[in-house]
Amino acid sequence: MSHGNDMVSSSAYQTLLAKVGELEKAERVQRALYAISDLAGAQLEMSETLRRLHDIISGLMYAKNFFIARYDDLTQHVRFLYFSDVATSFADVAAAGMDTAIPLDELEYSLTWYTIRLGKPLRGSLDSIGAELPGEFRPLGVAAKDWLGVPMLEGSQVHGIVVVQHYEEAGVYGADDQALLSFVASHILTTLQRRENLENLEQAVALRTKELADANAKLLQEIAQRKRNELIQRALYHIAEQAGDTGREKDFYRTIHYQLGNLLYADNFFIALLVDEGEAIDFAYYANDYDPPSLKRRLRDGLTEYVLRQGADVLLDKSQIAALEDAGSITINGRRPHSWLGVPLRCEGRVLGVMAVQSYRDDTLYQPEDSELLRFVSSQIASSLERKRALASLRVAKETLEHRVRERTSELEKEIATRKAVEQQLKHEVMHDHLTGLPNRAYLLERLEQLSSRRSTGVDKRNFAIMFLDVDRFKAINDEHGHIVGDMVLKEIAQRLSYSVRPPGLAARLSGDEFAILLEGIEREEEAVTVASRFLRTLERPISLAGISLEVSVSIGIASHGEGEMSHSDLLGRADKAMYQAKSEGRSLYRLSPSRK
């Protein structure tokens, strides 16, 4: 009798051990799914994300030889995102095109090709798998003794495969491993898609930010140039006006000096004219911080005479001035400038004199564009004929500038339109739920505010109704199947909700498992009841996700806006109370809030 009791006790003990093993396995799977879910939002490089996915799979089954491949049905290409194999070196993997797009036809009749084309798992030895395949079989790489590959599915569409294999033992992977890897593959796909979508968004934002920054820099540069052009235009206009004035010549030169000082550094400035049939120069205007005004003098070897001999603009820094002195080309009397710019004054091909500016500071050095500017200004004081030519040139410059302004204005209008489009896109993202794509609470409240305002001002007296929806037992779904499945349930509910609401009504996700429906322009409250009933019928069909069939229901509260005055916050409160009444009475019910006239 004792021997029999021992046998019963041993059998119960073995049963208990088996149950404990099953619970431990279920707990490992749950932890793995949580870890995969966490990877979707982790700030990790894709390579590190894939490596951690490998570690997670290795905790569930033998996975030393493991790879993940993504498949694009549109381009018919495969990319091996991750490859770890004891029989294949990294160099061989790189040579085969790791993480590069490979035409699926290059893998024709391989196990990878069949798994993608058939859209179902393959498991077993190569001989057993080959015997079940519907066509020719061409193994690739080192032959495995046991192979398990499952497709990554979204609905019925294949987006890639996950593969584990063993080179030493057969029969390593069983039906439980296949089911587990298939289930995990759907979570891996969701994680990869989220990471890819995030990376694509970040790349798009970075690209658009760079484009806007480049456009802004170009715009600032053009604005600065336009301001400079406007200053030049204004200065030349005043100089041209003074050139035709019959007033004193000294006042004319003083005006030139003042206007020139608005365009470049001109504290030290002079105008020297050839006199005595070109044998001497007279300084008609002279301003210098260090040297006194020069008198009329015979031509010699100064910088002014150097410009006359060259017959062209002369731009020199102090080292070039020193080199000319050493060469005997010039002689400097007085303080030596650090930068010197002189241009000849011409009229009908004849040189009449020299106009020059000079700087005694290392932080103020003249540039080639200053030479061009000074030369143009010199034409205004050479003669009346030159002045007229300058006026004609100024009109052309003005027309060109106005044309550029018009062109830039047109470009700015285009940029503004582009920025408005970007702002609209950003507003759409702010006002819509990122998971389901439905309008969010802010969007719904804004719409309700508009409807209330239109009713209060008499623009639109039509009635509208609001429905609050809450998913029954959603926490239990999250606890039992994980947040990833919970998210997929919410997306499916949102999709069915969208099918049940016809424009101009809208469906929105408020938060968590709460949704809302706004119906506009309704005649009777029964119309809202019809929509609620129609949506409840859509949930009679179970939701199938990654091999799991879930029966999901919602509780609905309905409140309508009648003839009496009522704020939209009151309307939302009534709908919320009606929803809780429905939830308290059971599942898959709707309840109407008492109307207020």
C-alpha cells in the first residue's frame, strides 16, 4: 500500500514539475516580449538593437546561428539586417552583401526564398524540408542539420524572416519552438518598423532642417547684399545730385567724402587733380588724421603718381608698399599706411587725377570690392559726361536691383508657402494620435469649440452628438498579452471605428483605451444610436493578432446637443457619465444621456 502511495506521489510530483516548467517558460517568453517592446523605444543604434534581439531569442531557444532579413515586396529585394553564424565568417557575410539590397531572385529555390514566397514557417532537416517543398530546392551556404525559419507577417503580407539553425544535431527545434518564434517574429517586426519609421522621420527632419538652414543663410546673405546695394545706390544718387549743382566745389567734394564714408572706411581720403598740363598735381580735397594737407606739387615718385603711371586701380597692403619702396618705385613722405587704395579719375579716356583712401589700422584693410566701388564713385566727379554715363549706369543698376528684389520676393513667397505646408504637417502631427492616426483630444475639443461657436452665433443651428467609448477589460489584455498586442488591439479598434463613422463625423482617440465619436448635423438622437450599434456589430468579429484571437468589446455613452444652450464641456461630461453607466451594466452596451432642452 505504501508502494502505491509512493507511485502516486511521484506522478503528482512529476506533473507539478512539468507545470512549473511551463510557467517558467511562459515567464521567460513574457520577459522576452517586454524586452523586445522596450527596444522599440530605446535610444540605441540599429546594430545594437539587433544584437540585443539576438540575445533575447537565445534566452528562449538555441540561437547561436541566427539571422534576420527584411523583405520589400514592392522592390522584390531582401536585406540581411543581422547575421550571426558559427559556420560562416564575418568576411563571407560582408562579401555576400550584408545590409545591402539583394534581389530575391538571386536566392531562388533557397530556404529563405521559399519561406518568403510561401509566407509560412519551414522546420526540420534539409532533406525533410526539401521533400515537402512544392518545387526545386537549392540549399545555400553550409548545410544545417536542423533549420527553423518563420516569416515576419503583417496580416498576410511578408516583411521578412527570422531564422535559427543547428549544424550538429537534428530535431533540435520542435513545434513549440516554431510557434514561439512565429509569435516573437511579429513583435520583432513591430520593433523594426517603429525603429525604421523613427529613423526615417529623424532623417527627414534633419534634411528639412538643413534645407531650411541653408535657405535662411542664403536669404540673410542676399538681404545683406541688398542692403549694401541700397546704400551704394543712395550714396551715388546724392553724389550725382551734387555733381550737377552749381555750388562750391569744396562742398561737392565734402559730400563725396561723407557719402563714401557710408560705404567703406574713408576717414583718410583725398582727391588729387592733374594741373599744369599734367606736370603737377593739386590736392583739391584732403582729409588725414596724421598728415597735414598737401600743397600743389610737381610730379614725383609718390603713391599718387604710381596710380597715374599704372593708369589703373592700385590696392596695396603695408608689405606691398614696403616692397615697392625697396624696389625704388615709390617714396613715402609722412606716416606709412597699412592699407592704401587709389583709383584714377577718367573722362573720355583721359586721366584727370586720382582719388584715394588709406588706413593706418591693421583691423581695417581694403578689399577688391572696395576698389570697384571707389572707381565707380570717381566717375561721378570726373566730368559732366562721365556723370551722365554714371546716371545711366545707375538706372540700369536700379532696374537690375528691382528685378532681383522681385525675383527674391517670388522666391520668398514660395518659401513661405513651403513653410506653411510644413506648419500644417506639424499641426496635423500635434492634433493626431501617433499610434492610431486618429484625431486626438485637442483636435476634438477644437472641433467642439467651433461647433458651439457656430451655434451660439446662429451660423449653424444643426444638432450634433458626442459618444464616449471605453474598451472593456483592456488592462487584462495588456496584462495577459503584453503592451505590443495591446497597441495592436487599439489600432484595430481605431480602424474599425473609422469605417463606422461617415463624414462629416469624426472618430478620435482621447487617451489610453478611450475613444470618442463626434456626429455633426444630425436630426434625431436615433442617428447616434445607429452609429453606436453599427460599431458594436463590427466588434462581434474577434481580432486576430499574431496567431491570437481576441474578443474585444466597448462601452459607449451618448450625449446630444439639443436646442438649449449648453457648453461643450457639459456635453462631454454627460457622454462620460452615460459611458460609465453602460460599463456598470455589462459589456458591449451603449447608453443615452438624458437630453437637456
